[in-house]
Amino acid sequence: MMMKKIARIIILIILSAFIIPACDIVEDPYLMRVTGGVVPGPGENVRKVLLEDYTGQKCPNCPAAAEEAHKLKTIYGEQLVLLTIHAGNYSVPDPSGDFTAEYRTQEGADLNVFFAFPGYPMGLVNRTEFSGSRILLKDSWEAAAAIQTDLEAQVEIIITNTYNTGTSKLDCLLETEFLKDMDGTYNICVFIVESGIISPQETEQGVNLTYEHNHVLRGSMNGTWGDVVGTDGQAISGSALTNSYSYTIPDGWNADNCSVVAFVYNTTTNEVVQAEEKNIVE
């Protein structure tokens, strides 16, 4: 009798090895969660989140914030779009010495004044409030991003870049579709960022002469506050709208390391409802 029970147990164990993996099979379309982010299946859209890191090359505490942003990028992947904005006193270049590089932009200066950052590093996560504040220290970015990435996608942005290596001219076509009706009007901003910039950075341990600056805001294709989506900025479900822009990449920028960051935001609340990023050179 005991031998029969043991035999039955062995048979059940063997069968379960074949049955349990079958539970992992899912039919398209699907969303697969990966360490906090989601990978869209066919026909699916996800909410992508814009994290703006306000920094400066002479800010010793800022590298820690950049590390936090990088950590979140490894968690959320393409669902998190990073934007590093050099602004404020720590970003002012020196006439000589280690910090002669100019990473400030008019757009960054405008945003810095508008949001009134009291210090650096600080950031914005979709320009929404978290724990009663829109301006967030780096230790709050992860929790704020977790909330935003779990929201339903309301907009889809498709970026098509055409870059002429001979003339350094970039043509960018944006196709925006609202996935549901929403109150208010919406603008789209089109920024250019560059990564892989090797340049000195002040750190808590001293000056790092070979620091790698990533996701640095370099310029805008349509100003600080962007343009209305389509013709009137109204969010009507199913409406597909287009915006097109051209930009000449200046000498000194590495087009291979540049990308277009586009995001749609509510013009009344300033909250970002969708973001997207696409390399200039594929």
C-alpha cells in the first residue's frame, strides 16, 4: 500500500513539471511586466514617463541624482524617458579651467525659472505632484515613477526621423493619436538630447575629468513650450494628428549619440501625459 502511494506521488510530480509551464503561455496582445516596466505587445500602448533631472556640471551632489535616474532607466527601460537639464548657478561655465563647456539652453533656463527650483539636483516626474510637491528630490523619483508608469496610456506618439549626414539636417515627423477623450488643450514639445558627452563634473570626491554626461538637453525644435497638437490641441479619442519639424545639428554634437524626445502635456496643468524618444541615427 505504501509503495502505491509513493508511486502516485512520483507520477504527480512528473506530470506537474509539464503542466505548470503551460500556465506561462499568453495570447496576443499582451503586456509583460519586467522588473517594474512593461513591454507592449502587438497593438498595445503603455504610459511612458518623462523624468527631468535639473543639474549642473559644478554641482557635487548631482552625479548621485544621475545615478538614480540611470537605475530607474534599468528598471523601466523604454517606459522611462530621461531628460537632463543644466540650469541654475551650478551650470554657469567658467572662462577657463575645467568647466568651460556650455550645456545651458534657453529652454532649460525658461523651465528652471518657471518651476522655480530652490536647489540642485531636483527633478520632475511627468511634471505631476507627488506627496504634495511637483519639485522632487532624487529619493522620491522612484516612488513617483512607479505611480505614473502604472497609469493607462492616453496618447500614442510615433517619431520618424530622417537625418542627412552630409548636411547635418534632421527632419522629424510626429504622429500623435489620442486614445481617449480628455479635457483641456495639449501641446507637444520636441527636444534634442545628447548622451556620451565626456566632460568634467564636480563630484563629492572632487572633479571627475572624464565624467560621462547623458540625456543632456541640447536644444528644441519648437521652443520651450512647444506647439499645439495638430491644429487645435483638443484631445478627441481616435484623432490622429501630425507635426513636422526640421533642425540642423550644430558642429560639435555627435549625431550618433543624439535623440529626439517628444512629449505631450496639458497646457493648463503642465502635466505630461505621454513621452517618446527616438534616436536621430538608427
